[in-house]
Amino acid sequence: MTQALTPLSLPPVPREFGFFVDGKVVPAGTRDLSERRSPAHDVPVTRIPKCTTADLDAAVAAARRAFEDRRWSGLGGAARGAVLLRAAALIRARAEEIAYFETLENGKPIAQARGEVMGCADMFDYASGLARSLHGDSFNNLGDGLFGLVTREPVGVVGLITPWNFPFLILCERVPYILASGCTLVVKPSEVTSATTLLLAEILTEAGLPDGCMNVVTGSGSSIGQALIEHMDVDMLSFTGSTAVGRRCVEAAGRSNFKKLGLELGGKNPQIVFADADLDDAADGVAFGIAFNAGQCCVSGSRLIVERSVAEAFAQRVQAKLARLRIGDPLDETTQVGAITTAAQHDIILGYIQSGQEDGARLICGGEVLDTGEGRFITPAVFTDVTRDMDLARDEVFGPVLVILPFDTLDEAIEIANDTVYGLAASVWSKNIDTALTVTRRVRAGRFWVNTTLAGGPELPLGGFRQSGWGREAGVYGVEEYTQIKSVHVEIGKRTHWGE
């Protein structure tokens, strides 16, 4: 990736985008435009069309034509893989542009955005191999007269709804795997962070993806998103967002065509720290886990469950780490924590900080609006004297708010960790292998980290237990998620006639 040689500046005018259907950019025309203002600078940076349900119908129809005529699913895995490899190279070539618009619309630091974009290219590389290696099974043990096959077939047209917190990363944790399976898709990005999704559609077309295989419609979740969830000609829906909206996806699928669902939803993720851990490493991981992406992360480590004998001293280490964070302009190369992405989320975070204090929790640091003269910034907050029944300890705040819950025994730590409706992610910090493995086995979470947090790569699947979702994304499991299994029975020789 080519780094910017001069400090990045804001665009003089907002960039106008169309939407993307059947391999072409569709200009906004007479449609209303949604103007996105940078959450860090409060200046307009992009203008995106507000699509209509007729636009959505056209996008789904294009995806259906592309699927049914087998222009993509009928290709061999090598041919599909070659397109994904070319897309990876093009993502790397345009990484600076993608990262720039990711930062402008989302508010995350440019250095973080660059790292995410390069990780996304890796996902396309990895998925290209899965397009070639995806396979079924055979059964040669059914007797001399019968041979059995199990085949995997693409599920069909996939609707993909992505959130505003990791617009390009979450998109690329899904798109290459969906395409590797042979499916076609219609994407509805968040209305506040649509630019990089539209850039990916252009990149895939340039890489050789046939027209109609990836379509992007833009607009609000309440109109276009809901219509995509309910669409009768969409075979599967992948949604990433809150558990409340995920529940509406389940209800809508039942009311429409019983489409298959993949859901990655909320989390209230524990960071479990034992006294025998490397406490400096653990403090760094806990600070990173709550402050990364300004805490706007579904796998954010928002509950610190720490052994009581070291709880007070460990809290001081975490405070010291958070105090040194560089918060501010995300276009500054040295910034570590950027802006809160939406005004609504900014108010929600501040509301939890206030209500937590009213409920009796003690704020020991942070939780303040950082006055930079422009934009929305909140300093990471840490609460002690938290009880497990408080909203602060149970709800997904989706911001830089950490609660501390002490424990005395291993069993108590596991009990506290599992005391949630969620099960998305968890971390344990201990140098005792027995302790670490016991916690890993008994804490219910789809992603688990031992002596680290928020680590990973395209090889491992993503997803949650309980109200954190259904299904898995990424890895070989992420390709299989977008397939249907068919059993094939092959008669060998002449049939024994019925009744004779």
C-alpha cells in the first residue's frame, strides 16, 4: 500500500456517488441524496442516493438473472477464484482511496482504516482458494446397487445488510465467501457509510465479476433494508447489527419466504483477568479491547472480570493506559481513537454514562466529551462498584465504556462471564494453561482469545452463541454457510422391480 506522503486534508467538495446495479453505476438522477458529514470534522464528505423499492427490485432481479443463467455459479472454482484474486490486488492498489473514505464517513483513525483495508484484501486471497477447494462427500458403503453423493450448491441470491462501525471490513468478511460459493448478491450498506461498499462493487466489476453478481442499493434501513429482508426473491439474508433488529429479521423471514438467515448481532463481551496473568500485557489488551474503534465494536471487551486480589491495582494500570491514548482527528497519522460515528450513538453512550452513575456505579476515569472544536469524541470511561443487574453491566453500550466486576474463584469468573443473553466473544488472561483452557471451554462465546484480544485472520470463522446470532462468516465455514446440501442417490445396474 502506498502511504500518503503529505498530511491528509478534507475534500473541498463532497464526492457524489450513484448506486450499483447489473454491473453499472446508476446515477442518482432525480432521487433524493443523503449528505454525509464527517463525524470528526462536521463537513460534508459524500452524497449518496436514497434508492426506492423499485431500485431494490431491479437489483434483486439482476442478481436473480445472473444466478439463474449460471454466468457465475456455472464457472469452475478456478475461474471464480481468479476473479477474487484480481479483486484482492485491486483493493491493495486502491487502498489509500478506500481507507480515506472509510475514515471520512466513519470517523475511525486513518492508520486503523489502512490496516483494515489490507486485511480485507487478504480475505479475498483466502476465499479464492476456498472457491477451488469447496466440495461435498461420497458414500460407497450403500451396497453394490447404490452409490451416494452429497453435493454443495450455492443457495442463490443473497441479501447482505452491513453496519456503520466497520463498513469495509464487515463487508469483506462476507462478500468474497459469498462469491466463492457461487451465489450472487444485493448489498444494502448503512446509509451513513456507503462509499466503500460502492467502491468495492466497482473493483469487483473491474476484476471480472460478471454483471449482476454484486449489486448495491443505498438508503435507510427502515425502508430499503426492511424491503430487502422481506423480499420474496432473496434466498438468504446476512445481517450484521443489533440483536433487536436481528429479531425483526427472523420475524420477517417467517412472514415472507422462510429465507435462510445468517446473523451476527450484539455482544457484552468479557475480558477475564487472573492474578497470574502478565498484568502489563493484560492491561494493554483490556485498554485496546474497549477503546479500539471508539468502543463501537460488536466484539469490544466491555466487561472486565478481574481477580479481586489484583482488581484495584489492575484498574490503575488500565487507567494509565487509557490516559495515554491519542484521541482526536482521524486524518492524523498518530491518532489512536477517532470519533463517535453518529450523533444518535453519541447520545446513547453519554446516556449510559449518566444512568450508570445514577444507579450507583462509580466513574473512575473518562466519560467526558472531548472538546476539539468540531466533531464527536468521548474519552474512554471506566466504572467500578458495578453490580451485575445494572443496565451498564448488561446492555451493549457500543461505545468506550468499561465496567469492572471482581471475582474470587475460577467458577465465579465463569459464572459472571456467562451471565448475559449474549455470547459473541470473550478473552482470558492467565499464564496457567489449566485455567486458560477451563475458561475457554466453559465460557459460551463464538470467538475466544487467550492472552490477546481482537486478533484473527480470514481462516477462522466469526459468529456468536445465544442472542449474538446464527451461523458463521469467514473461513471455510463462511463459504459453506452460503450453500445448500443435496443428497444424490445413484442406482447401479438394473433396478429390481417393485412387487416382482
